[in-house]
Amino acid sequence: MNDLFKTALQFVLKWEGGYVNNNNDKGGATNYGITQNTYNNWLSAQGLPYKDVQYITKEEVEKIYYKNYWLKADCDKMSAKFALLAFDTAVNMGVSRVKQFMKAAQWKFPEKFIRAREEKYREFAQYGNQKIFLQGWLNRLQDLKNEINKLG
């Protein structure tokens, strides 16, 4: 795991925090942004018994994020800016959205990627009780913009 992954992980963990089980969150119980379902799948693949995501270790978090998000979103093949954008998007919105937003960005315009992500957040906020998350999503996106601008 390289320095860029570690920088991206640090950014993600700043926003994903610790254990949360918000009834309004469609992802259900999470810890450091890892859902119970993702954790169960990872434990099963390791031949380990299930345990509550509340007890996930930092080492497990790092391994899951690297294998299931960083590599699956092809962040290891991207420029630093796009790697950070893609990784945070994969974690927050799913790996499949990365390709959608990369296409919107024409694989070269980070600002178009960000705009596509913002539009998707605004779309999500139109459904049921999801609007309560919109300001937090937009705050995260602004912080992400600031972070990628530091990358030059």
C-alpha cells in the first residue's frame, strides 16, 4: 500500500469516523464507513466467523478499503487527483459510480467529476428522508475539492 493510498484513506476516515447506526442511513450499521454487510463478506472470504462491525480493527479497515475500493475502482492506475476523487466516491457512493463520474469528467476534468457527484447527491436528497444528509455530503465534497487542489 503506497503513500497515495494512505493519504486518501486518511481523508476518507476523517469523514467516515467511527461506529454509526443511523436508522435513516440506507447502509445500516457502519464503522469507519464499512457496512456490516461488507464486513461480513470480507470475514467470510477470509474464512473467519462473522462479528459485529462495531469491533472491526483499523488493520481490517485498511485491508478492506485497499482491496474492495482502491483496487476495484482502479485508483492505483490514476493520477493523484483522480485517485483521491475516485476512492472517496467509491467509499461514499459505491465503486460503480466511479466509472459513471469518470465518464462525465471525460477522464481528465476533476471539476466535472465533482459536479457529477454533487448532482447525484442532490438527486439522492429528493428521496424520502435522505435530504437530511445533503449538507453533510456537500461539506464532504467541498473538503474533497480543497484536498485535491493541494495535490497541484
